Amino acid sequence: MKFKFITILCLAFALFLSSCGGKSDADLQKAAETAAKAKAPTAIVAVKDGVATLTGEAATEQAKTDAGTAAKVEGVKSVTNNMTVKPPAPVITATTDNSMKPAIEAALKAKGFTAVTVDTTTTPATIRGTVAKGKLAEVVQTATLANGGKPVKNEVTEK
């Protein structure tokens, strides 16, 4: 009888210690995600058995590293940082291609769009003027094809 009592008492004590000893994974997840999001706002944090796993996209490599470091809040055993880094936006330099103006104008004239002008001092080339109702898509397509398939800025109106 004494043995059963001591066994039950030891088990109860062990359960008490384990419940008081640490935070739940859900609590750790909230804390780690709050800290990580301060460094990388799109960070997603999952915690299982005290191990935090980060996913999502960081703006820079430094933001990814900082989010991983921040997620190591008290109670988190380790952090696995699976975040990706957003590729940098391509640098677009404005260039003027006046050589395309005659080709675009000739294509528009051949289709009967004589009230449309072409401006190649802008990037992309801009078409302006008026066309009959229902012809707007055709004038834009004609100018785009004549521009080597490159888009044109449309400032044409239908009348």
C-alpha cells in the first residue's frame, strides 16, 4: 500500500513539474511569430516540441537572418529558418527608341488610323489621338506589333 501511495505521489509531482516547467508550443509560437514579424512582416512561424520553423518571404537576406534570430525567444529550443529571400526587382532604365516611330506611324496609317500620333520620347512609346468606337484594341495591337512586340502607352480615346 505504501508503495502505491509513493508511486502515485511521484507521478503527480512529475506531472505538476512538467505542466509548470515550460510554455506550450502555442504560447511559444505566438511569442516567436511576434518577434520574427518585427524583422520580416511576412514571416510564418510554427512551433512543435519547442522547435520553431520559419517560412515565408523576407525582403532581404539580413531580414531573414534577423527574423530567425528574433524567433529564438525564451523557451524555444532551436530555430529552423526556411524563409526565402524575395528576388530584387529588376532595374529598368529609361531609354528612348526613336527608330521605332516611323514603323509605328506607318503601321497605324496602313490601318487607317490617321488621327493617332506616336511619341517615342517617352518610355514606353506613347500613342495619342482618337479612333472610332470599337477600334481602340486594334490601334493598340497595331502599335504594339509595329513596336517589335513591346507594349505602348495608350492615351487614345474612342469617339
